[in-house]
Amino acid sequence: MFDFGLWKRLRDNGVLGLNDRNANFVLVHNQRRNYPLVDDKVLTKELALKAGAAVPDLFGLIEIQKQVATFPDIVRDKENFVVKPAEGSQGEGIIVVKGRSGDMYRTAGGSLIDENQMAFHLSNILSGVYSLGGQPDKAIIEYCVEFDPVFEALTFRGVPDIRIIVFLGVPVMAMVRLPTRQSDGKANLHQGAIGAGIDMATGVTLTAVKGNSVVDTHPDTLNKVSGTQIPNWPVLLDMAARSFEMTNLGYQGIDIVLDRDRGPLILELNARPGLNIQIANRAGLRHRLEAVERNRNALRAVGDRVAFTIENFGAREAQAA
């Protein structure tokens, strides 16, 4: 039975639901012709590089079945690398390799994969097993990020990434996704990673979400999640704000990783970012989106948009509201 009272309380607190997101923000502000720019990770890399943004290096691209045999040559001198579908979703089909054991590949989660298993996985990627709509896909082999030491106590083996929701070029909400044993070292909430909210004004982590539950500590390291300062936070806000001009998508998510040696790198963009970020931040998205809409005419320049974020969407401002 529909609980009108609960719906009203959520609505009054600015919580954005899936239907609301799709009908009033995604469909209104995202033109269909721009979706391929973010659905295909190869195109996203090209866009980012053209805009002067840093991305993980592309080691190789496998587009047809006969190229699967070239994989060993692509990674011959690579100890660490990532294999992923170009048009995958929700982290499916990604293998993070962190070293070798003889002729086997060791994944971030600690398991071993031989050449035949890897070839089978690449064939599955090409056939569209992991792609949006099950369409034929391409396999990307790219640089494996070495995460910033700030996350050492808050991650299990894999590489954390930072998801920022951007509306009309204004960063409105963010979280850092932290790999766990359950997620096999992947920074994917659907596979068991946790997401910690981030104070938009300061870049300091807040509480976290695992599934649909709020948690205070990392399930594997047992360390407290809140209170960690994200390095280069102003740079990340600037990158997020500039992503609007890259894609012309009014409502999108940008995923950024912090490499130990190379600094912030754009991992991918998403035209339909999930909504668990609201639980991680204990705050609703709708009021922030409405604030941007009300002020959009004054938020043309990147610097103005970042300043608006810091002034209006910090943790103190959220608590006051």
C-alpha cells in the first residue's frame, strides 16, 4: 500500500526518487544524441583528452574476436592493468589485474585467472554480455590507477573513486566509493563497495552507505570513514564543473580517481547516476537541483559554478537548511 505520509516526508526533505530523476531531470536536460559520449568509455576518453583533462592511459582496444589473440602482447610488459567493457554498466565485466603469478593474472581481489579464462572473458565483452542493452561491445585495456595513500586505511585492495553529481555545470553532491572484500576490490556499490558522502565545501568525508544502510566504519579495515580530507578538492570541483561543456548533458555523474603519482584522472561519465549518494550524504538532491535551476542565469562561468557549490552545498549549509 502506498504510504502518502512517508512519501511527503521524503519529498519535503528533498529526497529525489528514480521516477522524479528520470522525468524531471534526465529526460529534460539530457538530449538523447549526447548519450553515446558517456555510454562509450572510449569516446569519453577522447572527449576528456580533447578538453585537456587527464585520463588513465589506454594500452589497447580489442574490437573483434580475432584480436583476442593479441591480448598477451598488449599486456606483455604490464604488471598492473584493467580490462573493461567500453559500454558496460554498474561495474560489470571489469577485471583489475594487480600482478602475475607465473602465466596467471592476479586480480585485485586476490584470485588467479589464466590465459584461457581471460580470452573467454574478452569474448564475453565483445558479444555484449556486460553492455547496455546487450549490444556488441569493445574491450578496453588501460592503466591501473595506484590510489592516493590518503585512502590506505579505507579500502580493500582496489582503487577508490569519487562520484560527483553535476547539474547544469554545478557540482551538487559527491561521495567516495571504497572497495571492500565483498566487492572484490572494485569501487562499485552494486557489488558491495561502500560510499562515503563528502562535504562539498571542504572535501571532508561524512558518513557512508553500504547497500541501503548507513555505516560508520569500513567493513574490512574497521576504520572510521568520516573525517578524511580528499586531496585536491578544489581541483576536483573544477573538473566536475567543466564536464558540462564536454558532454552538454545537464544531469550527469563524473567519476574521478586520485592516482598516487598522476593526481586526479577522469575515469568515466554517466548520464544516469544512481541515487544512493543521498543516503551516503544524509541529504536529498532535489533542493540542491532546484537551487541551481533558480540561479542558472548567473552561473555561466566555471568559477561561478564552483563558488556556488562551496557557498551553498557544504555540510554546514545542509544542516542549517
